[in-house]
Amino acid sequence: MPKRKPSRLAGPNPRAQFWAGARATIPLLVGAFPFGLIYGALAVTSGLSPWAAAAMSAFVFAGSAQFISVGLIAAGTPTLIIILTTFVVNARHALYSATLAPYLRKVSSRWLVPLGFWLTDESFVVAAKQFEENPNQKNKESYLLGSEIAMYLNWQMVTWIGIAAGQAIPDPQGWGLDFALVVTFIGMLIPMIKGRPTLAAVLVAGAAALLGNSLPNQSGLLLAALLGNAAGVLTERAWPSPRLRGAKRRSNPQRGTT
């Protein structure tokens, strides 16, 4: 009688993983809601048309970059400065992608563009935590996509609400609703501080942002992003993480003893 092959345990199907990622993101939607509302209101009061403000949310989909762009546009900042500033601020997404890449290395290339476009700070935190705790999870790309789509739809909705509010409220930014996102980001950031490189990047970037707050054209954020990234890289080189040290040993094995 032939032996039966051991059955493979099937993980959650893609649809289940998609909805799991969306559900895990719900608490972060609450923090993003007032932030998006303020963006929509601020955009139209800064001179953008409602459709231009909505298009920025639809095609740029980067809250911090959108806020910076709107402020710079209102101040009459040259286009090149706006592009450079938003590019550097969004450069952190390259680090996000590098962090998630080992978990998604078997994913088909057709997933890469949509996953990259919809990736946000919130979805990165949700996915990184889930994948680190469950490295053998099936259909990781569906989980990440569920989180991303939840954030995207929420952002489009609150942008339009903010646009409507901005046309009816004289000073929407004076309500202070943007403080909710600050609290949300702090809550996301603290659990992610693991190891010296991350801690160094956070401390240096935070100090630089505070010290450079008065610089023109919000260039203090540009400076903070550059210095924070540099601090993290230099600290990693000075004190490599155990995983990095192990990878270096495997790539440079000893040839023998004499």
C-alpha cells in the first residue's frame, strides 16, 4: 500500500488575509481621520481647487508630503524646492520597502507596483509587526494590501470631507485636530524602536526637527530626515545588529585553520 504524502497545512486564503489586514488597520484610521480632514480644508484655503486637492490625495497619497506641499505652495516656494523636499521626506519609504522585502521575496512582480504605491507609515507598522510575529504566514501580500486599501479609501473620504469643511470654516487648522495624528505616530513609533540604529535615527531626527523648526520653507524637516537616516546608517555600521553580523559571517566563511 503506497504511503500517503504528508498534507500541507493551508494558511488563510487571500481574501481572509486581506480582511485581516484591513481590520488590523482600523485603530490607525481613527488617528488619520482628523489629519486628512485638516489636509482637505487647508488645501482649499491655501489656494488649491477642490479637484486639485482631491487629486493630490488620489495620486500622491502621502499625508506628510501633501501637508508640506500645500504649505510650500501657499508660501510661493519654487517648484524645485517643493519637489526636493517631498522627495527627501518620502525617502523613508525606501527603508520601509527594504524592511518588508525579506518577507515578500517570493511575491510575484505584478504585486510590487500596487503594494509600493499604497504603502504608508500606518500600513508598514501593521505589516511589519504581523510578519515579524508570524514569519510563516501565508499570503502576506494580501494582508499588506488589505491594510493599504483601508488606509487609501479612508484618506480619500476624509479629504473630501475636509474640502467641504474648508469651504465653510474660516480657519480649520485652528481647531487643532492635527494633534491626533501626532499622538498616533508616537504610538506607532515607540514599539518600532528596537536596537541602537533605530534609536539613534529617532533621537537625531527629532532633535533636528525641533532645532530646525524656524528654518524657511519647512527645510527643517528636510534636514531632520537627512540627519536621521545618516545617524541610523552610521550607528548600524558601528554597532551591527546580531542578524547583520550573522549574515556577514555566512557571506565570509573561514577557509580553514592552520
